[in-house]
Amino acid sequence: MKKIRKLASCLALFLLSPAVLADSVSIPYAGFYERLKQVNKNNYQLVEVVFSVPRNENCKIISGNITTEKHQYPLTYDKQQRLYLPYDAQLKSDRGLINLQVSGDASQCGVAMQVRAKKVQSVYNQGELVAVKNDMDALLDGQQGFPMKYFRKPITGLTFSFDSTDLPVEANIDGKVSIVSDKLQLTSAEIETIKQLSFSKQPIILSPYVN
């Protein structure tokens, strides 16, 4: 059983098309709201939708805010460039904009959406892995309409990503230890054979694996 695969770390489900002006980018909030609405309506316990800006030299976030015609609000983001957006029907009604100042060419930047586990653990049993994967599938099935229908592929497993400063990491699967130098990706078939999975360092992201 091959446990370790060096594949892409992020399931980028769609890229919102921004309006570009010099080193700034403005994106209508409405598109984010519709995705968040689907998630909140179904109240998924284990997974969530995450929005982020690519971490490259053109897209490093310098500052950001949320604006309407009459108001301006702060935009929260972290060092991984994840955007923490509110779920606010009034903001959609007021035609809010997500405004980002980036360090390079803003025309090279957009915002990707990814499904992730809400909580990441250093130890899992088979039931927990299956439950997370099932929730991810259910959430993605609920994200209907353009452009999701063109990108939706069945989840074929789970991807564990780590902070680069923690690598390499030891992954212990039912007593057998493997060294993870990048990411650990497990297929659905592999998950069905696992009784317990543990890591020497806690992963920072648990996301779908789509082959």
C-alpha cells in the first residue's frame, strides 16, 4: 500500500475572477455569500469552506478591507493568506466588495475555495477519517451551479498537509512508520484498511484528495 504521495496540496475548487486595478483587487462579496449560504444551511459538523489567496510573490497580501457604498469594514486574514469572511446577508444586499492590496501584479491573483476539516488532529481512527471524508463529499455536492459543476469530481481520499518547519514528519499507520517529506495522501481504499493513524507533528490542513 502506497501511503505517501507528492501531489498538489490544495483542492482549488474555483477561482473567482477579480476586477484588477494596479496592485489592488476587488471582488464582489455576493459570490462568497452564496458558497457560505450552502454551508450554513446544512450545518456541517466536521468540515468548512475556506477562501485563500495564493502564496506567491505577486499575491502577498499587504492589507485588505470590505466596503459598501456607505461603510468600510476590516478584513481578517492569516499568514497562510486565508480570508476569514463574514456570513452576512446585508453585506450581500449592499453589494459589498472584498478589497485586497497585494505586493505584486494583482492580475495574477484570485481567491481559491477549498473544503477543509474544521478540526485537525494528530491521531485518527478509521471511523473519524471516514466521517470527515463523507462530510466533505456532502458539502461539495451541495455547492451547485457555475462554476462548481465544471470542477466537481468525486473525492478519492484525504490529504494531510503540514507546516514546512515541521517536515519531515513520521506517520504511524497501524504500527508501521513512514516518513512524510511533503504531504500524506490516503485513498478511500487505504482508509478502509486503517485502524489507527497518528503523526509525530500535528497536520495544519486536512483536505480532500481528488485524483
